[in-house]
Amino acid sequence: MNKKHIGLLLLVCLPGLLLPMTGLAQAPHPEDASFQAAREAFVRGERTKLSHAVAKLKTHPLTPWATYFKLSQQLQDGSDAGLAEFIDQQAGTYLAEKARDDWLKWLIRKEEWAAASVQFSRLERPDAEANCRGIDVRLRLGDTGAVAEARALLASPAPLAEPCLPPLTRLAAAGELPVDGLQERLRNQLALGKIKEARTIAGWLPAAETLPWRTVDTITDHPARYLASLPERFAETRRDRELIMYAVQRVARSDARVAAARWQEIEGRFSTTERAFVWGRLGLRAALAHQPEASGWFDKAAALGGTLDEEQHAWRIRAALRSGNWPMVTRAITALPDTLASQPEWLYWRARAHAAAREPEAAQAFYAKIAGQPSFYGILASEALGRPFVLPPRATPPSAEELAAAANRPGLARGIGLIRADMRIEGIREWNWALRGLDDRQLLAAAELASRHEVIDRAISTADRTRNEHDFVQRYPTPFYAKVEPRVREVGLDPAWVYGLMRQESRFIMDARSSAGARGLMQLMPATAKWVAKKIGMNDFHQSRVTDMDTNVILGTNYMRMVMDSLDNHPVLASAAYNAGPGRARKWRAEQPLEGAIYAETIPFSETRDYVKKVMANAINYATLSNGTAPSLTARLGTIRPRGFGDGTAETLP
């Protein structure tokens, strides 16, 4: 709530690794204390204590992890004895993959390239970092095919992982990296504000082609001043032009119109490609600020032959939506690469554009591609076709045999055990690895297993994976209903909306904590919790109580009520405010009435945009489960009135 990043970090106590579950789970294991001791010794680097604790583990389900702790410490001490046997014993599991990746890193540090190559080749699902290590190893062994793979990293929009840097640095020193490719990536990284990576790339360029970083730093801090004092012959070299283009983009971060005016004065000295690039960046900045010039600037970039990236394509469409220009929406969507054109949001808006052009058959064809999906645009498409959204039939519950099979999957059991042992990240990875290749029946059984252990977030994510058989009760659970519902009714809120928000905020993890410090079921920031407590007269409030369920729900629902009251009683505005703050939700309104779906789609923060759409779709799914019929999402989205209507105290809320 009121946060930009949601990365859940949990503080979970350990009364026992597994909760009792009749027929499937056992009572707290007698070796729980030994496992906890092994973990603590590993974290503290206490080798003797770790060895003693591991020796006491015989039948504990997390014994392989304790063994991994010991082997990991051995690697730190310079020995890989027993690691190969351990990986063979754990073959096919996440733990085996993790141990092998550790071994690969160790072999690289020891410069044992042949052995490292063998271990890399045996990784089942190498991530971006491991792939770069593999490229490095292959280059060391003279594999020329790895050169092309290294070059391809420069063309990828993804940030360069740290292990990618050593092989690229060596290739650059050998003149094996294309200067044009490096310059293009340097330009893009500066445009994205990725100064650290830009500096690295600049170091790979020939001395005559790199940038003066003192000047770059000056531009970063004072771009308008730099543009105001250009010399007479200001664009003769590529280096000069790159600096000026960067300065224009920095000005656009605070005022795209001022940047565009200055660019128009000087763009004649730049190449067509350079002009297209800058107009595309100016279009993005204007679109993010909801300025009407955005569409025209995107059109300039296109007319000059510019290539837009994924974000620019999306905001070209959003700018046209915001202005209500449906022919422009059609042109922008038609220009999408095939990989983007098939995304649900653009299929829906393409259908809407056809409907606006009075082409009902074409509109219906695009609606039909996503109608019936339980997502924001799937629900809207169903309603546009005149088909009220309907949940799929509930799958037959897992049988006792299916549940027993799930409980006997080591990866699932270990995933739950790790989560209960305050090792949530490792537990999630172990759990997700164990789900690979499972069919719908097996996934439903795994979801039920997680639910019975009260690991609700895993139950939701697992049930979400089914393809043909579905259980929306598992996907949209209502834990703590007997306590939550009265609090919701007290403040006059819709329970489906509140549960939809809680599902998105915390996945019902009681003591969830975000990277920004928000806590509990409803992810309350400390300052907001304190402010609300004072407003409602909760005189005994203390921050230590914020993860208490009753306290968290009382404060969270009261804040939701206050946000609704201050923002025209509109759930879209209130959802945006809960995530990004009431001031921003108010600022994102238009000067004229705006369709709620367009407001949601044109929220500048990607996290908040995704959040609002999911909360609103969640609410429809919850309401459908509760009432048997789906309310209209289209009606709930309604119209967002212009700035100034029903704003109440939006500016004073935290």
C-alpha cells in the first residue's frame, strides 16, 4: 500500500515445520530443532556446530537441505568432496540444480574450465546468470560459437547480468564486439536512466567513440543548462550528438514540451535515425505525463523510420486511448509486432476500435479471442459480446490417492517445510520446481496440499496453473472470513473488493512484508497505520501490532473507506490510491470524463496499472463465487469524472 515495489519478505516463527493435516501431514517433527540449529550454524559460519546438527538428522524431510548447507560450506573452504554424489542423489530436484550451479561458480573461480563446462551442460534450467557463465566458459575453451551468443546479449532489452560482464569485456578488448551495437545499447541505456550499465558499455568502445563522463554527469544534473550553451558547431561528431540527445531526454523527464521545443530548434543537424529516436523518447515522456502531443510525436518517429520498443508501442496506444482517437488506436495497434499484438489488452482495444468504427463483425472476432478468461480484459470482452462472465465448472476434488501422491512428492513437502522454517524464497523455488510437468489433477492435488497446510499463496499460484480443470475456490480463497467480513461490513465496503485487494497485496500471508516496509494482510505502511489508528481512536496501537490480523484488517478497511470517500466513491480510483497514494490517483484523472477502463490502462506506473486491473478482476471473481452470478465489470469501471469532482480529502490522506 502506497509503495512502488512489492517484494514479499516474511518473518515466520517456527513452532514446527509442518502443520498437522489429517491423513497427510505429521505433527511437528522431533528433529525440527536440529534442522533449525543446522540452518543457524550455516548462516553464522559455525562449521563444528553445523556438523553436529547435521549428524543428528536422520528422517527429517529437510535433511537434504542440511546436507547442502554442509557441502556449501565445504566449497567455501575449498573442497567439492561429496558434491557429485549429493547431486546424483537429488537428481531432478531444485536442490540438485542449486548445488550444481554453486559448483559451476566454484569451478570458474578455480579456472577449471573443462570441469565447469561439464557442469554447465548438466544444468536443467540455467537462468540468465548461469547462461552468461556458460558463455564465459565456452569462450575460455575456444568455442567460437559462443561469440555470437555474447554479441546477442547486447541486442537483448534485458539488463546485463553481472556474470555477462567478464566475457563481454574480454571480447571488447579483442575487438570482437560491433561498435554500432555497443553505441546503440549505450544510447538506449542512457535513455532508460541506466547509468551504471551505460558506463560499463562506454568502457568497451574505442577511445574515440566513448563519452566524457564528467560531461554526462553534468548533463544528468543540469540538462537544460547544457542545451542552452551549445557551441556554434555543436553536432559535428557522433559523441557530441549523443550528449545532446541525452540532454534533450533528461529535460523531457521534467517537461517534455520544453524538451520538444528545444529539439525542434536543433534537430536539423542530426541524422534521420537520430531524429526518429529522440521523437520516440519524447513521445513516451509525453504519454506518461498524459500530454496530448504524445501521439503526434510518436507519429513523427514512425514517419522518420524509427523503431519503437515494447514500452513505446504500448504508450503510443495508450496516448491514443486517452485522447479518444480510435483511428489512431487502430494505427498504433496495427503497428505492433506480432509478439505484442496477441496480448489480451491489445486484442480488447483493437476490438473496441473496430466497434467505434462501426465494424461489429471484426470487433466480435477480436473479443472472442479472449472472452471467458477470468482476467480484466477477458471479463470485459465477455460483457462486450453480451455474455455475462461465468466461472468454469469446479473440478472434482482430489481423491485421497491423489492427495497422498502430492504429499509424497519430496519437492512439495520440502517447499512447505522451508516456508514454515522461514526460508520462503527457497521454499517457493523448491515448490515451483516440483510443479514442472504436472497435469491438472496433480496441480489440483498440490493446491489442496498447500491449502491444508495453510500455505495459501502456494495454493493460489498452483491452482492458477491448471489448463482444463479448474478450482476457483482454491484460486480465490476467503481465509479468516468470519473475522474479516464483519470488519468490512462495519465500514460499508464490498467484501469481494476487499478480498480482491488482499489477494493482490499479500496473497493472505499474515506477516508479509514488502521491500518498502508495508506489512500484514493489507500491506500497511508504518506511517499510514499510525495515521489511521489515530483517526479512528485506536489509542493502544503500536507498530508491533500491525501484523496482528484484527488490527491489520481494522486499519486497512478503515483506510480503504477513507480513500473511497475522498475519491468520488470510485473503486478504480480507490484501488489506484491504495497502491500508489491518493494524490497520484487524483493526478491521473483527465480534464474531461474518462472511461474507467481507459483510466486503468493509462496509469503511468506499471505496477499500479497491473495492480488495479487485477484487483478489479479479482473482485468480480470473488463476487461470482459468492453470489453465483457475475456483476458487471464494465459497470463497476464506469466513468472517472474530471479532476476536481468528489476529491474530498484525497490530498491530505497518506
